Amino acid sequence: MKITKCIIIEDEPLAQDIIETYLSEIKKIELIAKFNNALSAIEYLQNNKIDLIFLDIKMPKVNGIAFIKTLKNPPKIIITSAYRDYAIEGFDLNVVDYMLKPISFERFLLGINRFFELHNEQNSYPNEGTEQKYFYVNSNRKNIKINFDDILFIECMKDYLLIRLKNRKVITKMTISNIEKQLNKVEFIRIHRSFIVAKQKIDAFTSTTIEIGKHELPIGRNYKETVLSKLLV
């Protein structure tokens, strides 16, 4: 059984104790460290790999939202806060859950279950020869299921990604490098710093462009050799 490593970032000792007590009931999660401010946690995360953070919002020096924005490749995050005000911004930053204090054990378990559902989905492709056919992204405060077979292409728009599907599009706050790690390297091709395409959905191509349906996408100069070698096999 793989153990999930977590930390708590919370400036209220009582709130820390409550989360720690709840965690002691869950065998699959190990509490590694506790911090009463985000600055100390930033230093710790630079040298330690963590799977999950329980994070308060209103803390001295750096608040929880600002802290999340400093992390390039953040672990999964569950926000624990007494304030509703930051819920939308929190979900826009792809947090797993937003728990309002006081947190009951039943509510806590709902958040933990959501974490394990997302964690298992994102770490099971590929898994022991079994091909995972979908993954989840956060969009409009929902975890949206994305089927690999439905993807036409993915476009980077600064801090957001547009995932163009057969019949719709999904916008999520995520880096193109992170989503690239979840994609099968045979079925998907990075053609540009801002574009990833599904190989089977390509209708035509030249040395400088890819056509998928009505969309014409550029092939980046630094990607040209790799792209053409994959398409001309």
C-alpha cells in the first residue's frame, strides 16, 4: 500500500490539532510536518517531495492563495479556511477541495476521498499494462473528465490551457508541461511551445503547419524535426 505524504500549513494550533487527529484515523496518509506559516513550508518543499497539503488561507506574512501561486509544480492541495471568500479563486488554482471551518470528520473524509479519486486517476496512466482512457482537470470549480480519444489538440494561453475536444472545449488553469506528462507520447505530439495535437486527428500537414478539421496550427521551429520524424514514419 502506497502511503500518501502530507503536511499541514495552519497558524491556529487548535485547527492543526483537529486535522492531525483526523489524519491519525486514515492509514494511507502520513503526516510528515506541520507549519504555522507558508514561508517555512516553501523552504521545506524545495527539498522534500509531498503528495498533499492541508492549507489555511489567512496566515501571517504570506496567505494561502499567494503561497499556491509561488509553487511551480504543486502537490495536491486541500484548503481549510473559515472564510468562503476565496473558494472560487482556490478552485481556479486546481485545489482538490475547499473545506470550511469548523470541519467535521465526515466532511474531512469527503475531501480525502476526492483526493484519492483524483490521485489514483492521474497516476494510473499507464499502469501495469492497463491503458487509462481518461483523466480529470479542474474547470469552473468542477473536476471535468477528459477522454483521451476525444482530444483534438491542446493550446496554451498564458496561465490557462484550452483543451479542444470533438464536441466542446474545456479551459483549465494548468501548464502545458504538466498536461504533457499525462499524455501518451505515441498518441500525442508536442508541435509547438503552445500546442499539443492528437496524432490520429491530424487531417493534413506541411513542414510548417498541422491541419485538424478547420483548425490550422503552427509547427514550431524547434519542434519541426521531431514532429516530421513522427509523422513520416
